[in-house]
Amino acid sequence: MQEKLKAFERLLIIMDELREQCPWDKKQTMDSLRHLTIEETYELADAILEKDMTNIKKELGDVLLHIVFYARIASETNDGSTSLTTGFNITDVINSLCDKLIHRHPHIYSDVKVENEQQVKENWEKLKLKEGNKSVLSGVPKSLPALVKASRIQEKARAVGFDWDKPEQVWAKVEEELNEFKHEVETKASHEKTEAEFGDVLFSLINYARFVGINPEDALERTNKKFIKRFQYLESEAEKLGKPLSEMTLAEMDVYWNKAKGLNTEKE
């Protein structure tokens, strides 16, 4: 424990030194750091998806730096880019987190009994509502990517019992939405109606993925990476032939695409 505390203290000292002495660090505000924080979070997500432990460690450090940076700025009480009227510091951040974790885990720190993970989630959401959240869904960030947001919405709704009972029911909903989307396309309905039905298809598929234990964001990103690797193989083969892709027929491209699949370029 002492080693961990010493390492954290070292980080805080370095952060103070950089904020006071480095021209770049001195200039930063919460607003200027925001987009960088988002970028670092996505880099961490990439490393996790790749199961790259070396980069996970590195990216976790970058995210931790941002947390410490925001707390340092807040401790100055005059960010200059926000409407902060009262400051806080890293001690306040940590203590606030600890208090919340203890309060929301009464099955650990009190006499509440739970039988499974689902009951833990249900208690968590009930406690959030008691804390003043007007809606179960109020904790879903508005700026989340739509795919991730849909998944979180469904998880939170499930935590209070609003959910299907069986995967078969969810799949029936997927088929229903697919048929409705197909109908709108075939009848040449308005763009708005077709778009709405397509959204319903995606939402129902994300819901089904949850029921069968698939993270839709991870699944789609792995497919993206697989497509990129196969397409880049196709590009490299076309370059060897000295023939631009734009001059190849689809049948010719298909030959190399199938070769890419056979070579297992995506390392599945």
C-alpha cells in the first residue's frame, strides 16, 4: 500500500510542478483538455479491444493524468473557461467517489442481502433515484455515441425490471422491425419514416446482442478492423499488379478479397 501511495504522491508533485512551470500546462483549462480526454479514452478503448496490456497500462496512465489535471485546475478555483464558483481538489474527488461506492454497495457495507449481479444493478439504480436523479436514464451521457448510448439505455431500463423475459421474444422484435423497415423501403416511404424504422432495427439488434452476451460496440469495431485489414490486402495486391482499384472490376476485386479471407489477415 505504501508503494502505491508513494507513486500517487509522485504524480501529484509532478502535476503541480508542470502546472506552475510548463508554459503549455499553465495555459490549459478544462475546456481545452476536454477533447484530449475523449481522445485518450478512445485510445484506451482500442488497447483494451486489442488486449494489448502494454498499451492498456500506458493509456490508463494518460487517463489518470487527465483526472489529476482537472482536479488541479479546479483547486485553483478560477479556471477561466468555466463557471466554477467553488473549487475542489483531488482529495475531494477521491473522497466523493469513496462515499458513493460505500453508499451504493449496501450489500458490502451494510446489512442488505443480494443473490446475484442483477440485484446489485437494481439496488444501484434505486439508490441513484433516491439521491435525486429524476429518471433512471438521466445518468446516460447525452454525448455518448448512439450505439453505446442505446446499449446503456437498455441496461438501465433492465435494472428496474423493464425488459423482455426471453431472448426469443427479443429476436421476434428484431424480425418485426426488419419487416417494417423492408416495407418502408419497398413502398418508397419518406426518408424520415425509413430512417426511423432503420433506427428501430438497430435498437432491437443491440437489445438482442445484450441478451446473448455480446457487446455491440466491440463486435462492430472488430468487424471494422477486419474489413480494414482485408481491404488493405486488396489494395496491396492491386499495387503489385500495377493496376489501380478504380480500374479493376468487382469480380477481380472479389478474387483478392476472398484470398484475404483465406489468408486470415484479420487474425481471428
